[in-house]
Amino acid sequence: MGRVSRAVELFDQGFNCAQSLLAAFGPDLGMDERMALKAASPLGGGLSRTGGPCGAAMGALLVLGLRNGHTDSGDDEQQDLCRAEAQEFLRRFGLKRGATTCPEILTADLSKPGELERAREEKLFEAKCTHAVREAAEILEELL
């Protein structure tokens, strides 16, 4: 199974967007799936339902950090490379989804009372987030 399919499968199993991306791509970059699931847990739902960035984008950025993140505080060149790749991901993702924040993509702000229930009732996670996970994974495949 490819990483794009694995990311969607994890999301369909009930993991959040960020978990799904990091767990699908992390093992090829030295992070085991269990650790990836734990590390990305608070990033789904727009940063733990605070109206923040899309979890799929957050998970993808973590993947890019695993690949190109700097480990020497003085390595400006590597830091610039990682930032440029992150910016390119966000540009492409924003073009495909029309936004990079959870409330805009989901069309529900989970930080507001009643919005989580509405999103579940209207099946917005299935309708919107599955596509966000797939598209984020596809962009990662292109960048990696």
C-alpha cells in the first residue's frame, strides 16, 4: 500500500488528519508509526479545535521537518531549505483546498459551541477532511 492510500486509511480508521499524514510518511523517514500517532495527536481539528491550521497541513509540515529539518542551531542553509519546502507545500495545498486553516476547509469552526456537533451531523469530516488528507499526501509525494 502506498503512503497516500495509507494516510487515507488511517484517517478512515479514526485518526486525525495530522496523525494520518505523519504515521503514513514517518516510518520512511525514521519515525515509527506509533510515535508518529502520539506526536501528532494534538494537531488535528485545527490545533486541538482552536480554529487553527488544518491538521493535514500540520502533519505534512512535520513530515517535511523529518526529512529536511536542521539539527544544528547554526545551520541556516538547512533551515532555509526546510522553510522553503514548507512554504511550497502550503502554497500548493492552499491552491488545492482554497485555504490552509481548519475552519475554512471544514466550513465549521470547531472552537465554537455547537460546531463540532454540526460538522458530525453534516458529515463534514468525511466530505472535506478525507480530501484534505489525500491532497496533502499527494503533494508530499511530489515534494519527497
